[in-house]
Amino acid sequence: MDYKHMKSALLGTLLLGAVSWSSQPASAQATYIYTGNQYNFISGGPPGFVNHYNTSMRIQVTLQFAHWLPPNSGCIIFSQNLHLSTGPAFKMTISDGVFSVSGGTGIFPVPFSIGGAVSTGADGEIKTWSLISSSSQFFIDGGASTLNDPAGTCSFPGSTPGVLDNAVSNNGLDRASIANSPGTWSFPPASVLISMLANEFQTGILPDPGKKFSKKLAQISDDIRFNSGLACHHLKAFVNQVKAQSGKKLTAQQAASILKTVALVQGQLNCASGSNDGNNDGEDDNEDN
């Protein structure tokens, strides 16, 4: 997709569906990381002009929501343009190898637009996407985008289907792209997921009566850091704690989001589904705190 068309589509979506922003994402644990393939097309200005991009660079994105995206979702559109926002609260950073722009719901430090549209597969993984940032500050009159929507099922209104990672800067003189070769999505490493989840409890975003959740997560963090061999055991105990408080101290949605994070950690650590349930470590994990 041509960058100018994608930018126009984003701005049109903002103007048609904008609402006044109210708050930033309540959670940072639902984090998705995109790593694009290296550019294979570079173009610059007149003879002698030095392009800032090269073929060792790529588009990279960190995308965060308040909660993990549901499986088999429809097209979810989100955006921020100055003081206007639409869709679910989000935070996003897009890097094109030269410049990096961060923003999201209620976050607008420079004159720029940032947003996107995504849909998910059966496991809640991002399957189709179109993400963009644009800026007109200083000489960075351009932006970065990544699009994987060959059938046109989850794009901005007025945009065209396609598969393209694209970067433009220096008033359009610097350009880099790779077409028909989408990158991959991943999650943060286990230690980072635990750290982000612990921060939610420590800062009061998630309730933590008696600090039992924080204590268990600190234990798990140490298990991972020092490779104690007990991380899976303590993760299972933590799962029991969360399930016991679902619908009580934790809302069902909070519990589901926490359990999704833990499941990702368990997957990365290759925890066996039938591992010790963790109830023999001296704590009454099922009590009503």
C-alpha cells in the first residue's frame, strides 16, 4: 500500500470515528512484538543524495492493549491523532530502522498520528494487520507502516489490500520497503512477562490483597532468573490463586488476562500440563483473601 494512501485512510478513520480520549491502557501485560523482514527496496533523492535507510533495516513494532485480544476476532481498529482517539486503549511503538515513534490512547507528545487495525486467529495470535505512524515534525515528514491484509478483510476504509512493510522520511526523499513478505509476531520473554504482570499488582492496577500475588510472582521471577527448576511448580500455584479469586477479588476479565499471560510463560518454559499443582509449598492458595 502507498504510504500517502494509508496515512489518508488513517486520518479519515480518526475523523469519522473519533472520540475524546479518557485514559491510557490499564495494562501493559498484553504485549505483541512484530519483527519485519529486511528491506529489499531502497530509493532516495537526486544523484549524490545519501539515503538513511539500508537493506539491513526493517520495521519493528511493539503493540500493547489493556487485555489480550480474543481468538478469531473481527477487525479491531484503534488510533490516536492529537487529542482524538478511537477504538480500544492501546500503546504502540513503530521503528523503521532510523526513526522510532511511540504513542497511543491519550499519548501525543509530537504532531503525529498512530494507529492500526488487527484481527486474530484461533489462538488469539495476530493474523491480519495494518499499522501506521506518521509525523510532520522537523524533517521526518513521512512515517512507517506494516500491512498484511491481502484479502482486504481488516484495513482502514479506503485502503487497498496488500502485504507491505514501508518506511518514508525526509519529506519523501528517503524510502525503504519490502513487499509480499510479512514478518512475524511474538511475545516478550518469560522474565519480562512476569515483570510486567508483577508491576500491575504493585502499582494497584490489579488488586493484590495481602500482597500474595506479588510475593508469588517475585518467587517465580527468582526461579526464572536463577534457573531453580521450580518455576513451573510455582506458576501452577499462582494459577490456583488466580482461579480461586476470579469473580471475587479479581474480575473474570482480569483473571482471564492474567491466566493468558501465565500460559504464555508456561509455554516458553515448557511446563508440562500435568506438572505439580504447587499446593504443597506451605501456602493456602485457594483461600478467599
